[in-house]
Amino acid sequence: MKLLRVGAVGRERPAALDAHGRLVDLSGVVAEIDGAFLADGGVEAARTALASGELPVLTDPALRIGAPVARPGKIVCVGLNYADHAAETAAAPPAEPILFLKAPNTVVGPNDPVLLPRGSVKTDWEVELAVVVGRTARYLDSDAEALACVAGYAVSNDLSEREFQLERGGQWDKGKSCETFNPLGPWLVTADEIPDPQDLGLRLAVNGKRRQDGHTGRMFFGVAEIVRYVSRFMVLEPGDVINTGTPAGVALGQPEPKPYLRAGDVMDVEIDGLGSQRLTVREAP
């Protein structure tokens, strides 16, 4: 099932794609797609309503698509999780997953503007598979337990300001938590539709030029291991998002002059089965 949220910023309503690919309104069935929805049977309620074939069809072609999950409690990110990305940045392969947190209010819709932070000269792109948590997870013992906690998957762009991240005191969060730095969606694709999260191609282009072309099978640490590992250090809750790392092709790994993002650039981001994003870069107001 493909779940999404549509409408103006701050006034999104829940929706889904039906068997014919039509956008249908779920607002008469569930209040919101958030942690409570995922924890309290909202997915099954939406699935039942969708199967009835009686949901109203939304036909406005200009309807904005928001992030598919409202108000994630936290965004946990995994750094250097692809061998080719570690190599291009001259980093040693990690012995354990490298974790950092990203501010939840970085999340925006899949086609919303991306704002260059004031003073930025090194804003970079990172296509990533996002895992959306569907149940509370702590101290998980097995991959099976970990995957049972996954509600679904989405496209994520873990934007980064590299000067802020690497040259301003050693805290990655400074370069990761700028406004609009986590476009998410268009859909939350439920886990039953993605039988193997380690068999997905992911791609990103800037101004029509392919920059990233990776595969989740090349992760150092797969989805199940990541969820299990994170649960040892913090409690995962419904609605939390885990960004699982990016493949090679980021601007940081390119020869000089590195092609960091500038106002007017357009990013096209996609993952097999999870949809695509089109993001235009603008200067921060």
C-alpha cells in the first residue's frame, strides 16, 4: 500500500493510491499518518477502506504532496554505509554503524523547495532509503524482530552542508539539520510491498546529469541490522525515520571544483518502487 499526505503546508490530509493508481482520500477513515496511526491499527484501517473501493477520488492535479509521515519523533541517520561512498570520501570502512541525529523539522515534501542556508558554499545531496518505524523497539535480538518493527519505506534526500558538517567544530548535526534538509516521500510504501529492502536501485540527478546510481545491496549494514543496532542505543518509536546511508556520487567526492548545489539547481531523486522527488534549490529568505 502506498500512503501519502496531500494539501497545503500544515494542512495536509491522509491519502493513498488505489489499485488503479488513483489518488484517494483517507481523511474520513484516519485522522493523520503519524506515529499514532502506525501504532494503533491505522495501516489496517486504511487497507480495509482502500479495498472497499468506495473512497473519494482526489482529482486536483495541482494538489501538493507533503511528507508521507507527519511529525517524526526523530530522524536517525547512518553515515558511510556504502563502500563506494566511503572510498570516494577517503574514509575507512566502519566497524559498526556510524549514527547521528537529524532535526525532525528538516522534513519537507518530495517536491518542496530546498533552501540553501545563509552563507552556504558546500550544500550537497544524498539519496537514501528511509525506514519508517511502525512499533516501539528496544534491545532487539534478531533481524526478524527488527524487520517486524518496520512499517514501510520511503525516498529520502539527506542534504548536507559540508562546511558546517566538517569544518565548524566537528559536529555533523550542524550541517545536517538546516531547514528543508530532509525531503521525504512521495509515499510511505508499506513493508509488505518491499519483500527485500536490500534489492533496490537508488538514483539522483542534478540538472539532468546522473550523479548517484547505487543499490541497497551494497550497504555495509543492511536494514535489519541497522534497526537492531539502533535499538541498543535508543528506543525507536512509531513514526521515527531512519536514513540508511548514501551511495557514491555526492559532490564532496568529486574532483575540484566540486559541483555543490546552487540556487536554481534541480534534483531528481528516485528509488525503485518508492517513487521520485523533484526538488528545486532556492536561496534561504
